[in-house]
Amino acid sequence: MLSKQQLSFVKSLHIKKFRQMYGKFLVEGDKLVHELLASDYKVDAIYALAGFKIRSNKLPCPIVLVTEEELKKLSTHENPNQILAIAEIKPTSQTLSDLDLSASLCIACDNLSDPGNAGAIIRIADWFGIQNVFFSLNSVDIYNPKVVSAAKGSMFRVNCVYTDLQTLFAMHSKMPVFGTFMDGENVYHANLPKAAFILLGNEANGISPTLASYISKRISIPAFGKAESLNVAVAAGIITSEFKRQGLL
Amino acid sequence: MLSKQQLSFVKSLHIKKFRQMYGKFLVEGDKLVHELLASDYKVDAIYALAGFKIRSNKLPCPIVLVTEEELKKLSTHENPNQILAIAEIKPTSQTLSDLDLSASLCIACDNLSDPGNAGAIIRIADWFGIQNVFFSLNSVDIYNPKVVSAAKGSMFRVNCVYTDLQTLFAMHSKMPVFGTFMDGENVYHANLPKAAFILLGNEANGISPTLASYISKRISIPAFGKAESLNVAVAAGIITSEFKRQGLL
């Protein structure tokens, strides 16, 4: 049986303040926990229903067996899926200037606020082989269980860095910064380079004026209808796909 | 002051069963209500805070003034934005065989379950000038307030139809059906037609086997990394964008 202390510790990780205080986060469900175990993230604890079979030869820690009722208390889901793990948030060991971004495509998110969008964008990076995704310091916490869930394991393979984007762009001033606007150049014809930052803005307010001044190229996704905008993750997918398509030509 | 009856009627529309029973749905917030008023949807009631200014010359109904506290009770949002309207769900007057789909691109969603994805897909349709989006009968209710919110007004401009997709494909058997799979033909080189169905699957399970048998062309978005899949709305955006880009060549 779980102690009160274990229960309250795990539950505290539902909240950002405690995730930051302890440097730990929750990973929930069969598929995600297995993706975690296959990654280089450190795993501190695993809670699973009796009878659940883990498909991994070496376990990083003993498994604590829990009842369905206990798992429900630990989980952020209404119907939790058999297993839950606690992983350690990676320290940002590399300083920005150490990061080798040359010849690479990067995504930078300015004040991104929706967990589902953050997860979808990390999946886009993983799909298209983009190693680094940068988040401004006021963006949503990617260790939020909703982001972890929406990223479908991709966050264990993509390097996600919280940083001041102005400093990042200033340090890598040779890398062009692409921003998407209604009046930008048609992305299909824009002659896109292999190395660049794709800068994404906030869901409601777009790219902030301070960061807009770092943009070296304004591009647009051609509109054929009357929508004012696309969902930010959808736009990120279209732009990234177009960079990759042109890179294959 | 709102009567108990008014309050309980509006609140009932938070729930699918009652939206279907009354044939009405909620539209919340300044921007969306103005998009609604500019559309051909019939508006039954408007509730607004005293002092809120509606930017529309002819109103379809009188405005009921409410207090902030009352608006909070009516709304599905924690912090409702000044105004809320009740609109009528359009009857599906056109039978499927009457719909003229020739020379047009259509999106068909098979058992789509996430409200945010449904909204993002309706925005994609509106952005790329796609008139018709079909939803299988087991897909999420697009009159769900979360879908209405995520669609950002695009649902007032795009024709959204719930129908049996097998019947739809059988009736329009000359239109090719495109499905996205890991082993499909690279979409960048696939030679896409101007008229087609883009079939999207369920978030967890993809396209159902019954519908997969209607697919005439299997395509893929080239993967450069290790993600197993993309978010379905992101994939829809990339595929639709590629259809449109090739259509411009």
C-alpha cells in the first residue's frame, strides 16, 4: 500500500511549482513509460498495477505495485493506463553558446501557451529530425502532464531548451530567423535554407514585437479562403514540411 | 436578472444530448459572436455585460444584459469574455447525392475524437478554401464549445457534415480517396489531383479497416526522425498544403 507521503509527493508533481522544486515530472501510461525507459532520462520511480508486464530487460528502479484506486489518485487522468513513472528533468547543462546549431533547422516558440500545441510541435520536430526546440521563458511548462501526453514520447528524443530567445538569436546571429505573417513571401517559392530558426508566436497574439525585430525573413502560407490564421502547430507543421521538401530538391 | 429557466436552458447546451435535443449551440466571446453575426447562422439569443458594444448594425434578436456573475454561470469558460450567443444548428438539408463535390478538395474525418483537433482541421479547411468537411457519425460533436472555440469562427464559413463515410465514398466513387500511412508514396512526389477526399483517422487508432478499403491512394509525409506519427491536425495541414502547392504549379 502507498504511504500518504508517497501519494502526496506524486500528486505534488501535477503542479508546476513542485515539478520545478523537485526537478521531476510524471510520465503516464504503458506506451509513454516504455518510451521513457528507452530514453536517456533518469527514472526515479515506477508505479504499476499488479499483473502489468513491463517490456524492458533492465529496470532503473524497483516497481511499486498499486491498486487501481491508488493509481487513479496518483494520475492526472480520469482513467489511468496501468503504469506511471517519475522521471528527472534534465539539467540544462549546455550553455547556449556551446550548442552547435550549424547546418541545422531549429524551432523557437515565443510565449507558446497551449499544452496540446507544445506537444504537437515537439512531435513535428521529432518527425522531421529537428534536434532542438527552444521555448521562451514565459512559454507553457513542457513537463506539464498534458504536454508530456501530447508529445507522445517525442520529448524524450528532442532537445527542449527554455531560454531567452533574444539572447539565443543574438548568439547565433548568422542563422536566419523565419517568421510567418499574412504579408510574408509565399513559402512555396521562398528558397528556404537548410539551417534556420523557425520562430512561432503566441496562440492569441502572434510573435511579440521585441522578437519580431530579429526576423530576417517574413514568409507566409498562401491562403485560399477566409480564415484569419491557422492553429500554430498546424502552421509549424506546414512550414517545417516545406523546409524539408525544399531541402530534398 | 436572468430567470432560473433561462440559466438552466443555456447551461443545458454545455451538454451534447441537449444541443441535439434543442438543435442549438453556444458561441462565446467577443470575436466569435461577431463572426457568428456575420455568418448565415440563425442567432436565437445574445447575453452580454452591460456596457459591451456590439459592432453590428442589425441585430437578429434583443440583447439580454447580464452581470459578470451571471455570465460566468452561463459560460463554459472560467473567465468568459463579455458576450455569449445561442445559435441554431443548421439542418442538413442537402442530401449527400445533391452535394456537388466535383473539382473540389474535401476533408473526411473518421472517428476524430479530440475537440482541439476538430477545430484546427476546420480552420485548415477555411484557410485553404475547402468548402466541405465530413465527419463520421462517431466523431466528436463540432457544436461542443471546445470545438467552436478552437475553430476560431471558421466553422461559420465551412460546410461541416456528419455522415456515414462509406455511403459518402460510394456515392462519389469517381473522387479518389487519399489516406496517409507510413508506407505510402512520398506526398511531395505523389502527383496530387485537384479533386479528392483527404481521409483522416482517429487520434489513437488511425483509419478504421472498413474505411481503409475505400482508399485509392496511400501517401506518406516523409519522416526524418523517429516519431511514430504526427498529430492528426498537423498531418492534415501538411497534406492539404501540399495538395494546394501542387495545384499552383
